Amino acid sequence: MYPRRTTTTQGFGGFGGLTGPIPRDLLILFSVLFATFALQYFVDPFYILLFRLTPAVWMRGFVWQVATYPFLGYGSGIFFLISLIFLYLFARDVFFGLGRRHFWRLIFAAAIGSAIVALLVDFLQRLAGRGNEAALTLMQGQSLLWALFVAAFVTAYRGATIYMIIFPIEARWFLLLEILIIFIGFLQTKDLAGLLGMYTAVGIGVWYVRSGGGKRITLRELRLRLERRWIQWKLERNKRKRGFRVIPCEGERGPDVRKGPWVH
């Protein structure tokens, strides 16, 4: 599976192809993922669990886990290596499209936001006596990063072609496929907290690219937007109620528009 950009989309970033040097940031990211994956076979699992996302965040105050868990390689054997390959196919374009600062901002925004949602769901499930031992496993390590980078890529280039072996899929449809793949993982693990955490990461990836890097909206800007929408709604309502007709400008009139005295 690999993405190939066939059409461009106006928007945030400048996503490119797969050619060119490997960014140093990605070398560091993938080295950390591989090193932490290998480390679990040499040290006590307790030390790995200190940095994975667990209910210990709200049970014992291990708050650092909400930012560290995506960087710990998760999985087993050859499947872990395959997941790294799939991750790289999208991570590189996302990095070049967003740039270093926005790339890392996107990762930490998604990691923390997804962790908060997943931990809240896990807390409510345990409160209701329906705790799951497999909770939060669906969104550990590179799994969350993959969901995030795919969402960012397909949002930036909806017209790109993603080849799954020999079958081409348009990027905008691949987002739906990604959502389905995550849901299948939920069916296998019954990890509701992880499912909603992964969907949160997908949502953040889409929002971040569409919003141009998560631009801040001040309270004044928000108020002006709401006022504009309110005024537009009132105008539309009065137009329907009183039967107003919109008359185009002089250069935009069609042949059926009669000239005459008009009140503007």
C-alpha cells in the first residue's frame, strides 16, 4: 500500500511525493518506536507500562502517559515492522506538508486529545462495572500515529490515489476504509475506549489540516461569526416571509429580467 498524489488540493501545507531524503525528525521518531519495541523484550514490563497509556493516569496520577504512549512501539514480530512501513508511507508526506513545528504540534494535540477521550470512556465504564482488561490497547504506539497521519494526508489530498497492492483507492474513500479498519479492531478487542480514542485522533487530523494548522479563534472573532450567521438567518427568514426577490446587478441580468424603475 502506498499513496500517490495525482491531483492537487488547495489548502494547508504542500504535500509531496515519496521521493527525496528522509527527514531527521522521522528518523528520530522511528528509531524511538523501534527501540522501545525491542526494549520490552529485555526489561521488566513494569518500566514499559510506566509510559504506555493506562488507567494509572487517573488512578495514580501518571499524567505523563497522555503524551508518551504514541512513541512506544506496540505489537509483535513481523506485524510491528509492517505497521512501521505503512506508517512511514504517510508520515513523510505529512511532515513535508505541515513542516516540523506543525507536525509535532499535530502529534501532541492528537495524543493528548485522544487520551483524554479514551480515559474518560474507560473511567465511565469502570464506574458502571463494565471495565475491560483490553481497554486502551487499540490506540497504543504507532497505531494512533497511523490513524492520525492517514487522516491528515487524505484531508490534504482528497484526489490522491492510494494503492493497496494493485487496487487503487481515491484518498477521500480511504478515510472511510480507515474508520472501518479501526472498527474491526474494536470488534476483536471490545476496546470501546480505544475505539473512541482512535476516532478522536482521526477527527483531530482532519480538523487540523482543514483549519490551517489549528488557527486560534479569539472570543471577538467567534462573536462576530455568530452575529453574522444570526443576521443572515434573519434576512433569509424575512425574504421568505415577505416574498422578496433578489435582483442581480446590471451586468448580471439575464434576458428575462425587465428593465424599469427599481428600488435598491
